[in-house]
Amino acid sequence: MNLNKLIQTVRTGKPPRIVLHGVHGVGKSTWASNAPDPIFIITEDGLTSIDVPHFPLITDLDQVWEYMGLLIDEDNPYKTFVLDTADWLEKIIWAHICKEANVDNIESFGFGKGYTIAMKQWDRLYRGLEMLRDKGMATVILAHNEIKAYNPPDADPFDRYQIKLHKHAATKLEEWADVVLFANFQVYVDTEKGAKKGKAARGEAQRVIYTTNCPAWKAKTRYALPDTLKMDFNELLGGIKNG
């Protein structure tokens, strides 16, 4: 074994693994539909007003493996795999393992055991996504979020936006992703120059993506992205290519 042959200094250049979570109605699916040549696997019926290639609505976990297998095994024109959404897929995973074990719900396995069993299905998903990545396909995983209390060991508790998944699944997703983005409405106040104190101001909400972590939300990036981006997929791609 030669040390010099093992050391790599050039980036792999593989397609990015992108996760976007955001508040309700911020336009997650529309944003992802502007990715390069996307193909959607949908677990909830949220594409009614978007004209984009997609498989039939998922109702059973085996359909996920079937559709991903087609993309892996067959030549296709798609460049971006979009899962819409992760939290609805989690419900399908839970239903699948409960049906296999003939139990009523995920808690019926005993304390925490059902969620551990579910992680085997998440691992299978990531293996499939890496196969698609080897074919040159980027991945976009969309998710709803929720506000939950966070208790850091070195500070007072506070609330924050985080991905709406069980903590084991959320941690795995965040570790796997190259970027975890948070989408929200940014409200700013626009006052006319010379306006008198107390005069009503005009406000407007813009859709904004945050790329870095802060106490109010979970986010991360392995690329040199700015802290905020417009809700424009091309702007994200430009940042990834330049970073």
C-alpha cells in the first residue's frame, strides 16, 4: 500500500444531497420543481398545481423501492431526484413495519424499538439515493417542520424550527445531507423617507432560504454559501458551483 496513492486532493464533484424544510405554504415543492430535470416521488398529494414529472402517489413502501429501482436500473433523462416529503414517508415506513409485525402502531413494539426498526428502511433509502448519485443524479428531500423546545447543556431552553421527523430519522437525514436548508417568510418594514414618527409602515413578506444554523432553526452547509438565499433553485446551484 502506497501512502501517496491513497491521499486525494481533488473534490469528487458528485451531485449535491439537498434537504429543505420549511413552514407551511412557503413553496417547497415549487422550489424543487425548478431543479434540473427533476423526477418526483410524492408521498402526499401536493403537486396539483405544479406541472412536473412524478410517479403515482405513494401508498405503500414497496412502491418507493420499485420506483427508485427503475431509476437506478434504466437509462432516464432525469438529473434530480425529489422526495416530497420525508415526514409523510416516515408515516408510510411506520405503517409498513407495523403491518409486517402485525401490531397496531409504532409504539406497540415497546419503548423506542419501533423507531429503531424503522431506521433499517431509512438506511435502505440512503443506499438507493447513493446509487442514483453514482449515476449523476442530485437529490432533493423536502420536509415539513415543527417548533420544538431545545434544551442545550450550556444555555437556557429555547424553541426552534426543526425537521418534522422522529429524532433518530432526523439526525440521520441531517448527517447524510450536504446542505440542510430552512425556508421561511422574511418580513421587513419599508417606511417612506421622512415619514413622521408613529406613521403606519408598509410591510411585505419575502420567501427566503437560510443556509446556516442558528438558535431559531436547524440548517447546515458543506459549501461556501451565503447565510441567506432567495427562494430560487438556480441561486442555490450557483452558490454550490462557486463554493
